[in-house]
Amino acid sequence: PQYVQVDPFELGKMLAALDGGADFVTPWRHPRIDPYLNRVQSALFNWVMRRIIHGKFHDLNCYFRAFKRQVLEELTIYGDMYRFLPVIAYRQGFQVVEVQVRHLQEWGGAGFFGVAVYLRRLLDILGMVFLAKFTLKPLRFFGTLGGALSLLGGGLLTYLVALRVMYPLTEGLYQKPLFLISLILV
């Protein structure tokens, strides 16, 4: 059976939004008629995404979308990032509009997934954080990460040198695995 969540007649609203100047139209199933647990997990996911992207999207979990051909030609999509198409389009300057649509009772599939799905979604969210915050300035991410690792390595080197000065060893520092790790970190 088909997995229908949105009343197909709502496509008219979405196409009207495209005719009104939008480049990408994403639905907001409102009011939701899912089981309670599904509504909670969806609300949590969308709340986290709104905080990350500083956007206004209420329902990134619905894939009943309408968009202009130009949007897909200009977007780079990989992995499971199709879930974040409205976010990616919004971040690239396209006019993204959210339209309230009538939510139908789901009659084709289950909405609650196992732990592995949530772990993959967490990785997708981390990927989206990177894309949302560091796409234009990747050195802020890599510089911060590199600086933190260098500080950690420098601290370990200082500790090892202090040990060597206070407690002379018969073996050299180069023979200690911690020395090699600290050098790699720096």
C-alpha cells in the first residue's frame, strides 16, 4: 500500500505558492494526527533543527514538496540529506515557503523506528550543523579543532618535560608512547 500523509488536493496550495514567487515549497502537516509518540519525536527533531539553522521550518519530516527545477540543479545533495532539502535551499538563498497542509491518517507504514535510524539521523544533524555553520568559513571549524588538539598536545608535552626534569629517567622521552601521541596532537 501507499504511504500517504498529506491530502493530495493540497498540491494546489503548494503550486499556488510556487506561482506566487516561491522557489521551494515545503509542507507543514497541521494539525498532526499521528500517535502521540510520533508527534513527540517529530516535534523534538524539528525543534532541534530550528535551533541549529535559525530557520522557521515546522515539519522537515514530510517529503511532499514542490520546487522549481533550478533549485535541484543548483543544490548538492548526498547521502540522506534529502531530508534537509528545504534547509539547504534556504541557506543557498532560494525563497523557501512553508504551507500548512491537511494531514491524513497514515495507512501505509510505521512511523516509529529503531535505535539505528536515530543514530543515523543524529549523524545527519551533525552534518547539517557543519553545513549550516561552517560552509562559508570552514577554517573556523578546522582552526578551532586544530587549536584544541594542539593545546592538548602541548599540555601533554609540558607534563612529560616536567616529569623528566623533576624525576630523571633512565630512558629518553622518545621511548614513551605518550610523547609520540603528544607530538602527533601538536
